[in-house]
Amino acid sequence: MRPIVNNIGAPTYLLSKHLTELLTQLTGNSAHHVKNSFHSIQVFESLQVQPEDLLVSFDVVSLFTKVPVVDSLTLLSYHFEYDALALFNNVLTSTYFCLDGEFYEQTDGIAMGSPLSPVIANFFLENIEKKAIEQATHRPAHWYRYVDDTFVIWPHGQQKLTEFLNYLNGLHNNIKIHHGNRRTPSSPGYRHIQKRRTAP
């Protein structure tokens, strides 16, 4: 189950918005971050690829409900003092909802519907992807992510791509990545991506 809870008017709503403003300053600064669809077009237009490169999409499975609260709080502790961290803890561990007259508590993961959740998810994934790319034996030529969707240009062939996906899925028990489309630069739908010109 992935409950979507309307957080507007909830006791933690205004606090969530305030914490979102604080945390936003620490996210979206990665070279792999895509801001929106307009930015993605600009990125694609600037890319150059080889004919043998694979164009791949990755998707994080059920991202919001899989972002670990304890691990997220640990990462936040490197950037915020105790008082602010206590506020983050209050918001991230106070998700309740009513279904068919029964009240439930979400005990892990972040709430779909809270203004803080997308920023926490991005904050946590930026840490994961930084580790993934820096420590990988074979690295993608390009890696661009918008929330839970990642576009990758992979120059090492199908076998190494499978190994890389297995490596990604071993980085954290909660985070599982689904392998999406796999195409070459000549495939339809990739007209914005230019083939790299090599010297004669």
C-alpha cells in the first residue's frame, strides 16, 4: 500500500514547508540533477553519443515509501544542529491517515502528500547516486535524474549494464531500481541527442 495523504491543514504542514525551504538549499546542486522538463530538453540537446552507446532509463521502485527515515535523519545530522534535526524527526515520524474509519501510522518511508517529502527523497537519492557513480567499476558516460527517474548513456555494453544494475540494487536494502527502456542513439524518440563526431 502507498497511502497518499493530503497534508494541507495537518499539524505539521507549516513546519514541513519551513523545513522544505531549509533543505532545498542543499539539494539540486549535483551535476546529475534535472530541474524540470525544459531543463531536460536543454540537457538532451547538448549530449553527444557514440552509435554503440545504450540509452537507458532507470526508475526507483515505490520511492517515497522506501526512503528510510532513520538513514535520512543520519544524513541530515551532517548538515543541521540538534534543534533543527528534532523538527525534521517530528515531521518524518508523524504520518497518520484514516482508511475505512480506521486510523493508521506510517512507520517508515516518507509521506506522499507532504511538501517535505520530494525534497527529502531527492536529498537521500543524491547521496546514493554520488556513492554509486564514484565507486562503480564501470561508470555511465552520462547520468541525469529527475526525482525517481534517471536517464543514462551507457558505453560499456549490455553485460556490463546488467552488472551495473545489480551493483545499484545492492547499495541499500530499501532502494530497488527498475531497468526501463534500452535503446541506441538511432532509435526513434531520441532526435535531440547528437552523435559524437570523431576526427577523420
